[in-house]
Amino acid sequence: MSWQRAIRDERYKLIEYCVAGKRQTQLFDLAADREEVTNLADRPEHAGPLRELRERLGKERLLLNDGNTPHPFSNKQGVDFWTAFQQP
């Protein structure tokens, strides 16, 4: 099963997900690409927004206690996602 997490700011949207234990990343410029067609995650000129949104996503994990909940389904989902997310 694939789990995903997403976060956005006023311009960009970051989606991180794992498929078969491998991390996948999508970054969209919502101002220029409202339909979210062009993935910018691998483009060097977008490294700054990618880094900033990843940092915010990590802070949200702590704020929401994602991956450390008493509910078995939620906890497994969080643990699976964040374990794969830590891999490059």
C-alpha cells in the first residue's frame, strides 16, 4: 500500500509518497501550473521551495505526532511513510 503526505504554501505544493518502500516526490508551482501537470521536484532551480516545504512537512509530522499514535492503522501508516521518507 502507498501512503502519502502533502503540504503547500501560497505558491507551491509538495507531495511525498512511497511506493513499494521507495520515496517519490512531486512539486508543483500552483501559480504557473494550476492543473499540477509539470513535476518540478528534480529541477535545480526549485531546490529552495522543495527544501522549505520538506522542512515544514517534518515540522507538521511532529506537531501532529504522525507515526506515533495509539490507533494501529494510523500508526502503521505513519511509521511506514516516515521510514521510507527518510531514505533518499
